[in-house]
Amino acid sequence: MKLLLTSAGINNKSIHDTLIDMLDKPIAESNALCIPTAMYGHPWVGPGVKAWEFISGKEDNPMVNLGWKSVGVLELTALPSISEDRWVPLVRETDVLLAAGGDALYLSHWMRQSGLADLLPSLDAVYVGMSAGSMVMSPNIGEFFVGWTPPNGGDETLGIVDFSMFPHLDHEMLPHNTMAAAEKWAAGMKGPAYAMDDQTAIKVIDGAVEVVSEGKWKRFMP
């Protein structure tokens, strides 16, 4: 699987061009499934207007509204209650998965409960994450980002990549997301970590990591 892990969606030409390269065909010829699940677990988002804005492509951060051939909804909380025959073929056939931001631990929980986490490594699709949708791929997120508490506690996520992410660096609406806070956060992480602003994404193909940025980012080593 190919991963494009963004802080805030397809926010600039560099990230947009990278996405097209990863798809190997135009966006207008690509089918997408959007995953709003992470939004429900975050107190600033939750169900309602924000989830509808993401699904309908009216979100501020470009993800769903890029001109896809088709867009469907993959709601992870519903999948455990239906047969895998109803959704696994759909996921295997899609060109791209678009995972919204929200709460990374909530998303991780439902990726595991639904069975999507086990399916992800075998997919040919491009996975595009935004904020929590990106962080869920890390081994863990750090206490700084713990909001929703999973049944077994902890801050562990899927571990599909070996690094962690601190998104929304120096965001004007998130005064605590400073470089100093990121350095303190990174000091508590067990592996490599990246602080990244909203003009930055991380591309991962077959384990090879490449930062795509028109903004500010920093890599921390343990």
C-alpha cells in the first residue's frame, strides 16, 4: 500500500502532484472511499455538520473535493455488523482511501474492530490521511495527543509505519502546537518522529519515506 500522510489534506501543488504520481492516473479517473470515522471521537468535531462537510466535499482542507471519478463512504463503526462480502471487495477495488482527521485512537480502535487494519497492508490503493487519519499509521501518538481513551488504555496505534507525527505545527488556532512542544513530545517517543505544519505531508512507498513540503517540518531521532 502507498501512504500519503498529510497534516491538513492536499493543501498545495507539491502534495497534489505527489498524490497524482502515486495514483498513476488522473484524479478524474480514480475512485475514492472517504472514511469519516475519526471525526466522531474528537470533541471539536463529533457527528453532525463537520462529518457531513467532509463527506460532501465541503471541507476546508481539500480531500474529497478534488474531482474524483466517484466518492463513496466507508464508515468503520458499521462494518462489524455487516458481512465482509458487503465491503471488502469494495475496498480492494478502490483507487484511494481518504481518512479524515479527528481522534487517532478512536480511528485506530475502529480500524481494528472493523477488520480494515488487517486488510490495509494487502491493498493496492493509495491511503491519504489527514491529521489523525495520518497519525493512526504510527506505532503510537504520545500523551500530548491522547483524547478519546481506548478500552485498554494507552496511546498505541497501528504501527504500519515506524515513525510518529506531530501535525499542525505552529497553527494559529492551536497555540500549544509549537516547535518547543513538538521537541518535548518527540523526546518521549520511542522511534523517529516528525513535526509538520499544514503545508507538509509524508509519502511512504514500500517503506521508503519522503517528506513533501512547502512549509515547515523537522525530523527527530530517539
